[in-house]
Amino acid sequence: MTLSIEQQRLVAMLDYLGEWDKLNRAATFDVAAHQGGFLAWQADIESLPGVHLNIADSSGEVWMEIERLRSSKPPAPHPDLIPWIVLKDDPTTEPAHRESLPNPESPEKPLVFEEIAGLVARFEAYLREAWRNWADTEKPRRRSIAVYDKLFNLLQTIETEGAETALELAWGIGVAVWDTAGKRVRYPLVTRLVEIDPITTDMALRIRPREVPPILETDVYVALENPGLPAFERAARAILDHPDCDVRPFDEASYEQLLAGAAGTLDRQARYWPREPDFVPGNVPAATEALTVTNTWVVFARRKGTNFLLDDIRRLRAVVEAEPVPDGAPKVLVETPEGAVPERVSQVWRGLSSQGFSAENFDSGSNGRDAAVPRRELYFPKPFNAEQVQIIDRLEHASGVVVQGPPGTGKTHTIANVICHYLAEGKRVLVTSKGESALAVLRKQLPAPVQSLTVSLLTSEREGLKQL
């Protein structure tokens, strides 16, 4: 099919944006290099007490649930040992004993541990039986508590700072390891974005998959200028774009073809580790000069990437190639301008705010007395002035208006009025912001009845879906 000039221009623009984004992204070769504050490997976490994987509840899938456990104290030693023993609240540090103590009955001759009958035997029995049994149970318990604490701190950071932290939690699948071109690679080939549920009464933390497509992690191979990358991306996209594709860390059939394909295209000597005799489930082997693709998963926090941008560009490109460029902003970007800028049509706006300000006489181009000048209704529920009316008037003649001003000049108040006006006209409104706090403040500025008509996709994707 031959594309029109507008389609060709828009496709070229999208391709440029995609390549520009790839060139400006810094590759992370080792997943541990992310400074997100959370990293949990499959082998380290799947056998911990209080951790439950691949379960479900009334709200849907739960890929990981971790209970809030409490640490326990070391067992108390025999009373005779108490003055002698050096005991720490640490299951990785065995108790020690003092060699001597002052003798209250004979100050010139101290008490010696080895010389007191039965004391050595009691100490060894305490160490062998009570303490080591406690330590064997407490070590994994403490590791589970440490994972919980890190995940809880991450949740607090995200809830407190929101989108402004620029952090996301990812579940990586298929960790690939490779020692090549002076770089050591240890990074998953596919990730699924996940989120942490808000804390409930049971204090357990639950990680659920987000309703977004899997991410193909190719930054490493772009940086390495891997010649097999284009072939791998084509094959992987064919798998991931299939309607039935649903990559899950606990369903090997959902990702095996993709991972095995990576091993077959990215390196001539590569191997897919699950098919090798030295395979150890859940582990990550040492990097060698041959690429090794595993089926191991890892959960980690990182700064938000721009993979969503590449996915959006790819989908937009497919739509542009299949259909004519739609009227409006897309066509304005690529069509050749003709003639002068259209003149604004004079019209009169009328309306009454809740505080009584009238826009009955606001005239955008005439004196307001011409009967031929159209009169338009203004739906501003909050107090407003002539400048706010001008914004609506200008938007009637242009595809965009820039409004700027220092903090405290009423921009959020103005946006709330504009939103209400367009909702009253039956239109849909999308509001975006670099920072989440600005969106939260804006939603509170809307009148209570209007707030129920809005969907806020802020900290938790699941909460946004509940609102919807």
C-alpha cells in the first residue's frame, strides 16, 4: 500500500522520535546497579518464611505476598552461664564466653572459665542445641524481615513522593549473563511492571502485575551494537504482540520461546540454560564469553524508563500506516500550511460563577451589542475573571493555548474551571503533569460532584481502575 505524503511524514517523525530516544538512553548492564533501593533474586526469596508466590485473592493475581514477621530473641542460657556468656541478638554471630571474671571471695585470684566444673559442658550444650536451633530458624526469618522492610520503605517513598520519585518496580524474567566487549552483563531480557498494594489490616505486602504490556529489555544490546538484535526484536515482537501472549514468571510456556530465541540470535555460542545439563533452577550462573539466557526471575526497583514511549510510537506507527492521518493535531503536524492564519470569529460569552461574577458582557471581538454576534454559554463553577474567559475563547480558534504564571497566581484554579466547562459540553478531558502532587491538588480544586466524574491514575494503577 502506498502511503500519502502526510502518512510518510508522520511515520518519519515517529521513527525519528524512537531513534532519538534509544540514543539518549544509558544502558544498565547489571540489574544490581539500579539505585532503586530494592533487589530480590529468585533463589534468595522463594524459600523464605512468610513469602508466598503465585497466589490470588478477591482482587486478582498476587505474584508475591510477604507477611510482616517479628524477630525473636536468642534463647536464654542457664543462669550459671549468664555472667560468662557474650550473647548478641544476631543469628549469624555465635555466642562467646569470657575467659575470666573477678573473684569476689578472693580478689587476687580471678575465676577462670575452664576451671569451673560443668561450665564448659553447659556452654557447649547451649551452643549446640538451643542457640543453633534458634539460629537456623531465625536466619531466614531475619532475611524475610529485611526484604519486607526494603519493600515497605519503597512503598512509602512511592506513596509520599508519587510520580516525582520517578521509581518503578519491575519483575524481570530471563536473566541473561554475558562477559563480552569488556562489559559484564547480568540483566533480564523481559520485564513486567508491578505495583505494591497499599497496606491493609493484616500488614502483609502484596505485589501484583500492572495492566501494561511486557517490556523487551534491549538497551544493553543496543549499547553493544549487537548485530543479531534486529532479528531478535522482530521475533520477540511477533510473540509479545500476539493477542494470547501473557508473559508470567511462573508460567515457563509464556516466555520459553522468546528466551530461547534470544539465545539463538544474539550470540552464535549462546545457550538457553534450562536445556543444559548444569542447569540449577532459580540460580544465575557466572558470566562467560558465551551468552547464557536463564529462566530466572528477579524483582527490582529502578528509575522510570521510557519503554512506554517506544511502545506507544510503535503502535502509533502501525495505525498511521493503516489509516489516513486524522484531522486535528496529527494532520497539522505534517500538512503543508496554506494561506494566512484564520481570523478569530467574534462571539460573546455569558455565564455566572458560584460567586456571582458575570461574563454576560465579555465580548471577544465586538462591543457585545451586535445581535449577529453569537452568544456562547460559559460553564465555570468557580470564581473567574476576564483572562480565564479568554482562554476558552482562544481555544475555540486554536489547537492549543499556553498559560503561564508564577506560583500562587491561580493556574490550578483556572484549569479546574476549564475542565468543568468542557465536561459540561460533553467533552472528554485528559490532564497530565510532570509531578503527581500537582494532579492531586487539581483534583481537590474540582467541585465535589465533578470529582466523581474523574479518574485519577496516580500512585496505584489498581486504585485508578477501581475509580473507573
